[in-house]
Amino acid sequence: MSGAAKLISLLIIAIFIDPSHSYTDSFLYGGCSPLKYAPDSPYEWNVNSLLTSLVNSATYSAYNNFTIVGSSPQDVVYGLFQCRGDLSMPECATCVGRAVSQVGSLCSHACGGAVQLQGCYVKYDNDTFLGVEDKTEVLKRCGPSDGYDADAMGRRDAVLASLVSAGGPYRVGRSGKVLGMTQCVGDLSTGQCQDCTGEAIGRLKGECSTGAYGDVFLGKCYARYSTNGAQLFSKGNDGGECLLLL
């Protein structure tokens, strides 16, 4: 089943951030495949092996992917993790450990699952998705429009334009208090990342209009902005986050 098809039946419910964890570990969204595997099956062993590999790899790398090959084709599992570009290695490792723990709880016995925290992203599946561009919109949040501020919107548009023309998978731009950020998952090529980033930024401007902040997360990239840049790095956008369940 394709990633886009799996996202059709998303059910969105709001949950509150757990204050016992750092902001980078706070939950943004998660999704689980409707397909289940049998307990104690070879696929379960492979999923556990994959998730362990993700946690171990995050101690020395901000991105990695793994393919665990089973004794039969149906036991193969693919997975990756991605940390936000400004995190240190200890922060990355902590975030990925938290994300793996959450995806294990949310997606118990699911053949595929994904969790996006503020600081990192983890995904696994039995269908290969590595190197495949995915522009399915999985999360959108737009802040309130507290009266039209021409200067702030002009700065926002300039920052987002600079992110489109910038290079690299992780991009940050600032103009005064306005801060913008984009990131692609590390398995995308340079061209795929540019295409995904441009799509996310276009949707962000179109769908959040004059909002004080905005987030658009696609399957393999995201774009975010805030007219008070600190909101991208600290609690303050709103009182809760979204959990996506397939």
C-alpha cells in the first residue's frame, strides 16, 4: 500500500504536550499502518532490530536509514531517522530514543509507523519508501491573524523566498523577529528536496495566509515560519499538538 493511500483514513485528535520532556522531544504527529503483524513473528524481530539500529546510529549521525532483510520477502522492513539540523549529537540521540519509544507504543504490531517530534523524525514500513519523494500533507497548523501587519508579512515572504533559493536539506532564514525553517528527510536527492521544499513553502503561504505562524509538514519535508521566531524553538504556538492515526 502506498504512503499516500495509507494517509487517506487519518483520524486527527488533539493531545497535550508532556511537560516532563524537553521541547525538542515534544510530539507533533504520528501515524500507523492499518496492517498488523503477528506477535513473535520474524517481522516483529526485524522491526525490533531496525528500531534498535536507529537509536544506536543516532549517537553519531543526524540521519541514517536501514533495511533489515528477513528469510522471506514479506519480512523485509525499511526505516530511517532524521534529526533537526541544529541539534547536537546528544540531543539527536535523546530525541530519536524518545521517538522510537513513542512509535513502538502508538503502533504496536503495526507493519508501519512514523512519529514526528519537534526535533526528529522516525519511520519504518514494510513497503520501500527510501529515496521516494512524498508530498502528502500530514500536518498543517496556522496561527491566528492578529490584524494585518504589512511589515511582518513582507519579511515572512522574503524569508520564505530565501529558503526556496538556499541549498542543503536544512535551511533557516531570519529577518528581524521573523524566522523561517525548512528541512528534507535525508534520503531525498537534491532535486527531490528542492521540489518538496518549494511545494511545502507554497502551501504554507497559501494556506496560512496572514497567520502569526504556520507549519506545513509533508511526507518527506516541512516548512515553518513565525513572526516571533522564538516560537519555532520554544513552547508557545498553541496549547496542544496533533496525533495522526491511520
